[in-house]
Amino acid sequence: MKSRALYFFIPPILLGLPLLFMQFTPEVNWQFNDFLVGGILLFGVSFLLYQTKKLNQKTMRHLLALTIVALFSFIWIELAVGVFD
């Protein structure tokens, strides 16, 4: 139960950080759509990483987790600054 809670309590905490920072600085200016997309991405990654625990081979589990995190990072960076624009 502890590990499952960890996987599903971290995304709201991470989404709360921009909301908190928006109160103190005008440089962080997220709209509802930003929080929605961020939530979908973070909860999706969290769910996929939780599902990798079902794999028996440790090497395959780590490789899949690394791939998921790399794809998440690429999508997040693309949405933030537009690498291919």
C-alpha cells in the first residue's frame, strides 16, 4: 500500500508547486489547460511506472522505466519550449 500511495500522491504535489509559485511571482503563469495536460502526463507516467513493478526481470523493468521517464521528459520539454519549432 505504501508504494502505491507514493506513486499517486507525488503528481498532485508536483502540480501544486506551480500553483504555489503563481502566488509569489508573475513569471509562473499557468492556465487551466496547463494544469490539465500536466496532470494527465504526471498521472499517466505514475500509472505506467507503477505497472512496471509487475515485470519479473529487473533489467527489463529498469529499461522500461527509463524509457517512460525519457518520453515524459521529451514531451514536457516540447510542450514547454518547443524543441522542434
